[in-house]
Amino acid sequence: MTAPFIDLGVHHNPRGLSDRIAFSFTKVLRWTADTFFAERYGHRAVVLETVAAVPGMVGATINHLACLRRMCDDKGWIKTLMDEAENERMHLMTFIEVSQPTWFERAVIIGVQWVFYLFFFALYLISSKTAHRVVGYFEEEAVISYTHYLAEIDEGRSPNVPAPEIAKTYWDLPSDATLRDVVLVVRADEAHHRDVNHGFANELAGLPVGEIAECPHHVTLEPNWKKAA
């Protein structure tokens, strides 16, 4: 499988106070990640994918409840956000296999997840447009980080180890797939989420949605009870 082409130069220029707040918040988190993890991209991915898996679930939950109260259609938002949450979780499960996080990093993950969940839930209730813009900017930074990770692999500073089995199954990668192949499809996922969330924020602001990067093929994993049947 070949990762779809993505435009690495996509950036939403902040317009208005909401966008500037979202952009500034993202840059603060980027600085924190750069300071804490430096160039340990595998470990960075484990912590950041834990955070990245939160917004989709929060947005899906709030939109689901809102649609129930208003007795209206969700226009496909709920499934899109649930798929995003699952996809980010699969990123996490993949990089846990690659990086084997320490107990300290696992403790950081637990703390960061709860803090960010509560923050993002409140933000989504106050301004869903700002919340989606934050995610759009998050994903812009994720595309940059994974591009740097690819350079580390290509230049020999990070080992190009075999791809974990969970990644080969989920992205339908060949049996000889490597970490480089995984980073390529993960980066393509992040580019797709980038464009979707900027599109949601634009729609809420009454702006054109714009083009959406192609999403790599994913294989839906069946639960154990279905396998047993």
C-alpha cells in the first residue's frame, strides 16, 4: 500500500480572536513537546497521540447529545469525529509497540489526558469553532513532526524497525513493512484530520470548507466476540 499524496504546506492563517487564541495555544503546546521530548519522536508520538485521540470523542459526544435534544440530523459529523478518535487511538497503540514508554511517561499520559479532556470539553461547549480550529492547528503541527520523524529515519538517526503487527493489520501494509511506511500513513491520517477540522471550523464560521486530504485505507478491527462467533 502507498500512502496518499498530501500537501505539506497547508496552513490556515488565523482570522479573528478565536483563531489567534487557537493558534497561540497550539504553539505553546508545540514548544512544551519540543522541550520535553527533543528529538525522541517515538516517545513524543505516544504522549501526543493520547491527547490527539481526545477531541474526536469529545466532539462526537457533544454533537450526539445536541442532535438528540434538537431532534435533528448531525450531517455526518458524529461518525467522522468517532472515526478520528479511533484512528488516533490506533496511532497510539502502534507507537506504544515501537517506543515502549517508561512508567514515568505512562504517568504523564494519564495526567495529560485528564487535564486535556476537561479543558477541551469545556472549550467545545463554549466555542466549538475554536475547538475545531485548535485541532486543525494541532494536526498541522503533527504533520510537521512526522515529516521530521521521516527525516530522522531516512538519515539513519532513528532505526527503521519492522512495522508492528497491529499497524500492518490496520493499514493493510505488506508483511515486510517498516516504521517508515507506518510514519507515512500516520502523517497522511493527520493531514486528513487537519483539513477536516479546519473545514468544520470554517463551516461554523460561514467560510468555504476547502479541500480535504485523502485518508489512507483502514481495516476495521472486529471485536473478539464477533471472531468467536
